Amino acid sequence: MGKVVHDFWHVVLESWEMTLANLQIDQDRVVEELEKLATFSDAPEPAVTRILFSPTELAARAYIRQLMRDAGLAVREDGVGNIFGRWTGAQPDLPPVSTGSHIDAIPFSGRFDGTVGVLGGVEAVRALKQVGFQPERSIELIMFTSEEPTRFGLGCLGSRALTGSLAPDQLAELQDDKGRSFVEVRNSAGYQQNLNEVAIKPGAYDAFIELHIEQGPRLEQANLPIGLVTSIAAPATMRVTLEGEGGHAGAVLMPGRRDALAAASELILAVEQAAFSTGRRDSVATVGLMQIHPGAVNSIPSHIVMEIDIRDTAQAPRDSMVAFIQAALEKIGKKRQIEASIEILNADPPSQSGADLLKVMRKACDKLHLEYMELVSRAYHDTLFMSKICPTAMIFIPCKNGYSHRPEEYASPLQIQRGVRLLAQTLADISSNYPAN
Ligand code: GLV
Ligand code: MN
Ligand code: MN
């Protein structure tokens, strides 16, 4: 680098650093907003239930849009209901840097999963504006539609569609448990834009950073405030249907019964066995959902639908668990004369964080005196799909006892404040082509 250029960057760099040194994250404000968001819930507190496009979720969306506008962001939405808030930079033609997460919540979960990344993103923008920071690249905050699979059986709907990982005709095929199609539901939620216009091109963003609670105990155990995520585990979901024969629970004797639930029970144990079969700590498999028909105490179950969640940090053992379960199902079906079918709803590869982004973030941690560890995300996130179109990384903050997807989920105001601070610093660094060294 020439001396003049070098001096120029040096001065610019110093003035940014002075500006950012005054950054104030208002943790009370974020906590208040998290509390307010938690009131948009269909479960009694402290539990939170917020299912995609329910009246409650739609009201929460209005709240988020308002917060984005109050922070001075220009708000727009796409045909799947992703909400974008843009802070236009000095060079609006450059691909923006982006951050965000989700606000939908699975039944009876907590108030921090996803919401910390959305409300933390709003606070990061407010704090940067407050100290007079001016980005070169635009900064975009994204609230993704339906990161959780609750309503349509598939997680990360918004980020899949946005990144072209889920085509409009696949979206159109999705149905909820009332048989309502995704298109019908989003239409009545007021989203009627053309689904063909949702997907953006690779490179449309310069980078994506997601702030999230860890949802595991590693940071708390290590007593560290920050986790930098290096990769995200590979998730798969299967839906199994078992067709047996119903009948009177008293009148039909045991020999020759074709009890679909008894077959399902064997399969549940095989799912557990599948995870142990790899011999890896990182292999997990869960049956989290089952519907029993007809569902009467004095009637033999004739029809079962169950959904299985399978994950590993590496794809090959994840795939071997899927194969193990398929083979087990075939055997159980034959033995019990149950008609069994299996549908793989998704089987996604793992993702890796961007090496340059991680470099910037390690430096930011050092600058802010935040001790960190690097870790794998065992949960999936919208980042998994954003990584298909731009470099990505995630900031994890600790959560109490590693609890998540349950009402006891908790991150302290200080933990949140530190995560938001690192997010703000990182957004400032990467939106201004901050020299990486
Ligand atoms: C996301 O909520 C996940 O299940 O990992
Ligand atoms: Mn979740
Ligand atoms: Mn989440």
C-alpha cells in the first residue's frame, strides 16, 4: 500500500475507532422489547408459542416493522413474508451487509430463540446511528419467515426461499395440518407478491451475521461471553406414515393384530439406536411429533404419522442415520404387516462460516475485550441457507443451563448487551470495507 493511501486509511480507521469506542448498547431497552415481544404469544407466560401467520404472529410482525421504522430503517417485505429493514450506505450500489434472525416460536418455547438476533439487530443499528456512524455499504436487517418447522413441517422457509433453496412450486406444495396451503395462508396474511420474485442472486449480500443464543451449555460451562460459530450441523427431517388395522380394544385378541402404534414404538427405539450406531457424540435423532388415529383409549391405533429429526455436524454420519432408520422401518413393517412409507422432508448439508468474516470478528472481540470460543452450532439457523449466497458467521451468547425450546430459556441483559455490541462492531467493520489487518 502506498504511504498516502496508508495514511488515509490510518486516519479513517482511527476516526472510526474513536466513534465506535463511544458505542452505547441500551440493554434495558432491548430487554424491554424482548419482554414486549414475548407478550405476543398463544401460551401462558413464561412459555411462548408464536406460529407462522397466526393472528398473534401477525401482530408481532407489526411490532417489528414499527421498531425497524422507528430506528430509521426503510422497511419492505417479500412474498413469503421476510421483512427487511435497510439503512442505506454511502455506496448504495454495493451489496449490503446483512444481519437478522426469526421471531416465530415453537409451541411452549422461550422468549430468546431468534428474537435476540432480530431485536439485537435493531439495537445495533440504533447504537451505530447514535454515535454518528456512517456505513459505506448499506446495512440490512432481516426478519426471516418461519425458521421453525411448526406450521408447514419445514424449517427456514424464509431463508430457503430467499436464497433459491426452495422453489416457488415446492413452496406451493406445502400444507399445514389443516390442509391449508402455504400460498393460501400467506395470501390471507396479506402477502400476495409474486413468489417468483422472492429469490435473490448469490452475491446479493456481501455478508450475513446472525446473533443467537447458544441453545447449549458450552459457553456457560466455559464461563465465556461469546461464541463464534465456525459451522452449522447438517439437519434432516423425515415423516413416517404407518398404516395398520384398527378395531375394538377389547374384542380383537392379540394374535394377528396390526397395531400401528406398537410398530411406531419399535421405530422410536430404532431412531434412538440410529444415533448410537454412528459412535459419534455429534449424532442426534429425535421423534418429536406423533399423531395417533383414531386416538381413543378403547380403539386399536390404525394410522400413525410421526416426524423424525436427525442431525450431525458431518453429513456422512447424518446420511447413515437416515439409511439406518429406513432399513429399520422396512423390517418393522414386514414383521408387523404394517404398510409404512417414509418421506424425507429435508436433508441439508452443513455450512461453514466465512474465514475472512471470522478473522474480522476475532479482531472485534479482542478490541472489545470479549473472550470467545469457536464452536459448531448443533441447532440450525437461517444462516445455514444464507451461506449459499454470501459469506456468513454467527455470534452466540450463553443461555442459562443451555436451555432452549422450553419456557425456561434465559439470557441475561449483560450477555445480550455483549452480543449486540459485538454485532454492532462487526457490522460497522464489514460495512465500511474496514481493512482486515
Ligand atoms: C431450530 O430451531 C432448530 O431446531 O435447530
Ligand atoms: Mn428454535
Ligand atoms: Mn432460532
